[in-house]
Amino acid sequence: MGRKKADGLKGRRIKKAAILLFWLCLWQGISLWVDRPIFLVGPCETLAAIFRLAGTGPFWHAVFSSLTRIGFGFALAFCIGLICGSAAYFRPFFGELLSPVVTLMKTIPVASFVILALIWAGADNLSLIISFLVVFPIIYLNTVAGLKSTDRQLLEMSQVYRMKSLARALHIYRPALAPYLVSACQVALGMSWKSGIAAEVIGTPQYSIGENLYMAKVFFTTDELFAWTAVIIALSFLFEKAVLILIKEAAREKI
């Protein structure tokens, strides 16, 4: 049974690799057919640009700066969203009080937030603020929904046996909340990177990925534009995997 499972997993990986290879070959073929590097470059040119950029100090400075700002914005939104969502569940009046703010954060266009944050806080912390504003409503609403999904019979049993609040939180609320937080993070992580980088392109803070994207557009260095885009995708993917592993590990029962 274990061998069949391993073979199935290996088969799925081979299938995914073959699909990825197909699209990369198609991309390279289209770029050769167009034969206009200013309009479209292939994966080979993009990879070469990545290696060229990775050999410079400013590249790593930009990657570290953007990763730190967006990562901190996400972490701050996750913690505050989790705390506020829990407070809204246990104190409904707090949820009603916060409802208009959350609704505004969901409905106001990101571009408006970017311009306001640029006026109020400047360009340096723009991606941090925008990441926070985009992620907070997602974590908040999923926290409330996850806590509301808790099994009522288990809660009644905890009251009968006079279970302590910490034990109730760890063994009853945590398992109910975990799937909602995982689902929320799968959406919020990608959105935090998209909105954060978009904010950097508008504000162009020094030593950021957004600034390099903007400069690639100005000077029509399409290979660098594709290279930075590939770097963003890789960072977003790795960041998402790391966060989801941490959440799933935290949700796992410790015996």
C-alpha cells in the first residue's frame, strides 16, 4: 500500500513537471517566433537575466527589503486579524463596532489605499501598509467564521467538565479554526505580494523589487522585467509554503 502511494506521488510529480516543461517550451517557441526581445523574451533569456542580476549586491538588497516589508505587513495583519476576530466572536459588540472598518477595507480599491498611504506615510513603508490593509480583512473574517464553526456539543462538554480556557482554546477552538486560517492564508499570501509589489511600483521606494520593475519598464529591458517577475513568483511561492507549514504545525495536536 505504501509503495502504491509512493508510485502515485511520483507519477503526479512527473506529470506536473511534464506540464511545466510543455508551457516553458511553448513560451520559448513563441518568443523565437515573435523575434522581438523588446516585446517578449523566452525562459532562457529570463533565466540568464536572473543569473546576471543575482550576481550583484543591489539585487539581494532589493529582494531582502521587499521581502521584509511585505512579510512584516502580512505577519502584523495575521496577528491583529486573529486577535480582533477572536474578540469579535467572544464580544459581538466589538464585531459590530469593527464591521464598518472591515467593510471599507474590503471595498475601497487598492489604488486609493496606495495613494493615501503614499501621502500619509511616504514610499519607504508603503508595501508594508498596503499588505496589512489587504490581508487584515481576510484573516479577520475567516477567524470569526472558523470560531463560529466550533462544535457546540464539544463546548457544552467543556463547560460540564469545567475545562480551563487555555485547554478549551487548544483542544476545541484551535482544530475548528485551523482549516479557515489555512484557506485564508492561501488567498491572503498571494494578494499581499501582488498588492505590495504594485504599491512599490507606484511609490518606487529605493532598494525594492517594485523600483526595479519600474526601471525595467522605463528602459525597456524586457528580460529584466521578466526576471524580476519570476523572482516575485518564486518568493511568493516559498513564502506561502513556509507560512502554511507553520500554521499546520501549530494546528497539530501535541501529545
